[in-house]
Amino acid sequence: MSLPTPEDLGRAPVWENYVIAQTAAASRGQIPEHALAVGVEVDGPRLRLRFQLSQVTEKDESDMSDIVSELEGLVGDDVVVESSFQVTAAVTRNKATVAADAARQRISSAVASLKQRVSGPGCSFAGSTERADGGRHRQSDRPGRSRP
């Protein structure tokens, strides 16, 4: 199987949308507990995952590292994946977080559309639950990756 690259999109209609979709897939069930925002910057074959967290624990660092590893596997060897995080009391509004918000909205719309198209007898999706702070997190179907 040939993965899309910025120079050869293959079956991916737009490189940025492909990266956003792969970032969502890599993040499934692994969003750090203290994450306020997660975004991805796309600069051709260089990707930077940006995390904003209220605090950072060892588990949060492990989750961020897992997301980076998963994304690297999904986009292939020709793409460089970097990451950074910022500890903050609230989400700061900068270019990266505005892009993250737009990406989250596109992902939510795509997931809703996909659910409508494939739902039927015998189909189910991993549930999402509301956190006490109003945020959402996905419950993982991976052994040992469940969230409280």
C-alpha cells in the first residue's frame, strides 16, 4: 500500500485533511487526561502536534508519545512528526489553536457523516462520555487503554 505524501496525494484529496484524519485516528482513546486542546500544524512533510494541558503527568506524557508514534505509523516514513506541549490554565487563542478548533469541527462533522452512512443492524461505535469539566473523551477499545 502506498501512503499519500505532500508531493503525491494518491487517493487523499487534500494533504491537510488527510493529516487531520490520521491525527484523529492516532488520538483515538489516547487524548491526555489533562488536555485542553490538541492541534496539528502541517508544513508539507513536517507535522507538529501541539498539546495544551492544564497540567502534565507521566501518564499525559506517555499518551502524547503514543499519539506521536501512532501518527508516524499512519503517515509513513517520508513525513516528520514532531510534538510540543504547553501548560496553561485555559486554551490560548493563537494560530495553532484556531487551526485545532477548525480541525476538530471538521473531524466531528466527518465522524457524524460516517456514522450516518454505516449505521445499521450489527454496527456500533465506541462511545464517548462527557467529562465533569464539560469536555469529551473517547473510551478506548484497546486493552489497558480505558479512561475513567
